[in-house]
Amino acid sequence: MPGGCSRGPAAAGDGRLRVARLALILLGWVSSSSPTSSASSSSTSSASFLASAVSAQPPLPSQCPEPCECSEAARTVKCVNRNLTEVPADLPPYVRNLFLTGNHLAVLPAGAFARRPPLAELAALNLSGSRLEEVRAGAFAHLPSLRQLDLSHNPLATLSPFAFSGSNASVSAPSTLVELILNHIVPPEDERQNQSFFERHNQSFEGMVASALRAGQALRALRRLDLASNHLLYLPRNVLAQLPSLRHLDLSNNSLVSLTYVSFRNLTHLESLHLEDNALKVLHNGTLGELQGLPHVRVFLDNNPWVCDCLMADMVAWLKETEIVQGKGRLTCAFPEQMRNRVLLQLNSADLDCDPVLPQSLQTSYVFLGIVLALIGAIFLLVLYLNRKGIKKWMHNIRDACRDHMEGYHYRYEINADPRLTNLSSNSDV
């Protein structure tokens, strides 16, 4: 029953076992006092009776970990807000849904869920809000039925590339994961500014997540991926290359400014792509063509700061023709100022000015810079004018010095060229 492990069936099972043992003793005593001819038949009947009695006994319910709540009927174990520092060792083998939220796990080592007997039926694992900072290679090994994994709201600073595939993705069997939730896993702001860990490993936070997603073929069966609210600035190249079965991708509430390096071409089963609340300014032709080539996709683009200049012309034309963008009538311009809140679908080529218009504050700055440079030039010319005589004398001195120097070179050349002067110079040396 919910809230704790049931003890009633265990007591009944113990009673049946005691009765079976008593019957076996009585049958053994009777068989020992009976003739030899009937000994074998009595032994066989007693053994069959014991086997039937034992087989009729229901399996003993597994023990529930002390800080948890277990429900064998619902196949659920909840260890919520118990300040656990590691995964409980005595989890019952019947568990299908395991909740370990709100704890202090910090590190999830390799084989964190390895048990004897194994947790062969565990299908849904929730580790959200457990202050996880490191997930090591093979952390979710020995879970052959795991389909849903929630790691959200954890300050992950270390996510091994083989966290979902074992210690070596090239030899490990593909993961059974169908749904992976990795939203709000961004480390605290001070850790992101420090970047010491990422510098040591020659990768960024975005690169760390990408490495875990594309390691080998571990997540080829993944259908739902949630990467929302992670302050992602960009998506690394080929981050989705090993996710061919993906159907739902959530990238909302990040800081993406462009989709230039990411390809959606192999996501032929993709049904929903959430790009709301990012920093997208325009979608270029390559991205537009890939999205249009996906047969079932629905794209969500709300709350992005679209820049309505000449680069927006192709996207506006695409929006007017496509049906895959949900709520496209709500998309509006954010820049430039004179285009703010204009609906994209209502724009035409004449509205999209290719000549950049500088903001008023920037124009003022350039005018001030021009005035300062003009003053500096005027002062320089004034100094030259006031010192014109000295400068003229200095120029004459340089000219005379250069002329004397050239005459000396010319004289030496004439001496070297005249053979008589050369012989005279040789005889004088002798």
C-alpha cells in the first residue's frame, strides 16, 4: 500500500511455510515407519507436496529504504527532500518510477544504480533539484529499461560524454532513453564567469552538453530533448547529428543569436521545435531551407528581437508562404527603432531598408569626434606656421648635409674609376 511496504503478505507466507515444513516432517516420519516398497512413492509425494506449497507462497515484498516511501502496487519509490548524499543501496527491484528530487547528491558516480538483483524494471528516473554538479561516465549503466531521465535544475559543471552510454560509447549498447530533460542545468553565474573547469578541458559549457549528446550512437532512440533555460549562446556544429529519432526539441528561453552552425537536416521525424525567448535576429536561407524540408515539423519563434533590415527580406517572404511556423502573425520587429512592433507578415521589400540608420546617440558621438579631430588638426597647423622659419632652416641644413654626403661618394667613385689614380695609389702603398 502507498506510503510504506506492506507486511501482511509476508506474515501469511511465513505461516504457509511453517505448515509445509510440519507436513514434510510428518510425511518423513510416516515414510520411515512404512515398508521399504512404499518408501520411494512416499518420498516422491512428500517432495511434490512441499514444492506445491512453496510455489503457492507469494514472493516476499522487498524492503523499502528507510528515508523513502514505497508503493509496490504503483511500482514507485519516492525519496524526495531527504538530504540524501548518494543513491540508496537497498532499492526494491520492482521499482519502475524512482523520484530522488530535492537531495544533495553532488556526484553521480559510475554504476550508481548497479544492484543485485538489478533494477531491471526502472523506466522513469527523476533527479531534478538534487544539486548535482558532476555526472560521470556510466552513471546510468545497469538500467536496461530506462526511458525517461530528468536532470533538470541541477548546477552541472561536469557532464561526461559517456554519461548516457557507459564508459566507452564505441563499444556500449545504445541507450534505451526516449525522453531526456536537461533544462536549467546551467552552473551558477560565478562558475560560468570563472570558466576554470572548461578551460582545463578545452571546451565551453555548450561544448560539454554537445559532447554528451553526440557521443557514439548512445541516444539514437531519443525522441524528446529539453534544453530550455540554459543561457546557451550558440549550438555547436553537429550537436544533433546523432539524434535521428528526435521528435520534440525545446531550445526556448536561451540566448541563441544564430542557428548558422546547427543542421536540422537529419531530423526527419521532428514534430516540434521551440525557439521562443531567444536572441535570434534573422533566420538565413540555409536554415529556412532545412526547416522547410522537414515534413512534420512545427516551429515556434515568438519573443525574439527580429531586426527588420535588408537581411530580413528572404525570411519575410518565407513566412508568407510557409505553414510550419505557429503563431507567425505575432512576430514583430524589434529593430531599428522606426520599425519597432511592425508585424513581419505585413512588411514588403520597400519597408526593408538596406541603408543603415545610426541611432541618434551614435550620430552625436561621431559629430563630437569630428569636432575634436578638427581642433587637433588646426592646432597642428598653427604650430607649423609659427615655427616656419626654424623649420625652413632645418630643412636647408638637412639638404646641405645630404649634398655633401653625395659629393663625397661621387669623389670616391671617380678615383676608383681612373686607372692612373689606381696605379698611383698602388705604387704609393709599395
